Amino acid sequence: MAFSRYFKKSKSRNSSQKGQSLVEFAVLFPVFLLMLAGIVEFGFIFRTSHTLQQATREGARYAITLEDLTVNDSRVDVHTQSFVPAESFYSGFSTTTNTAVTDCLTNDEVTVSVSGSYNFIALNVLGLSSLNMSFPTTMRALSCD
């Protein structure tokens, strides 16, 4: 008889522990899901940043080879944009050629920058909508060497 009482108590304790585990899971699951979303979003931001930095480098390399470069030259814009993938991540970014080589004594550098805003995908839940980003690259013109 004593054994059956002990068995009944342990059985009721197990069912209450299962309910407790379910409540703990229900409380912690959204936190883990938000952490996972943040990690994925950071990966997208890093990918966007790396891609756009590479595009500005390629645009600046192209710009320093042009002998008749002007400020905001469309050839540099087209060349730089060719390195930006045609994906929704990059739709808000524009290319600007800031400077042109006037003469090698006063201005012998070319600066190309890509700027825009990254629109958050997963972290909109927290009220984050966009992140402004700018990637300038400055290089010395080859004609001045």
C-alpha cells in the first residue's frame, strides 16, 4: 500500500513537470527566435557591406584609368553598378563619383562612393526599418605617377 501511494505521487509530479517545461519553452522560444533572426540579419548586412565596398573599389580602379574623367561621370556610375547584384538588398543604393582629377598638383585622387539605406528584413519586429550605409573609396590617379 505504501508503494502505491509513492507511485501516484511521482506520476502527478511528472505531469506537472511536463507542464512546467512547456511553459518555459513557450517563454524562451521567442527569445531564441529573435536571436536567430538577429544573427541572420547581421549576415545579410555583412554581405551587403562587403559587396558594396568591392563595387566602390572596382569603380575607383576604373575611374583612375580615365583621362577625361569629370565629376559624377556616368561611365564610372555604370561600371560601379555592374558590380552591384540585381537583388532587392541593393535596390536603395546609388553611385556617386565625388571628384575628378583636375591636375596632378592640386587634385590627384579620385573618390567613388556608394551610399544608400539597407532595409531590415527580420528585425522589423523590433521597429528597425533601415540602416544608412556609405562606402567611399579614394585612389590616386595613374596619370599623375
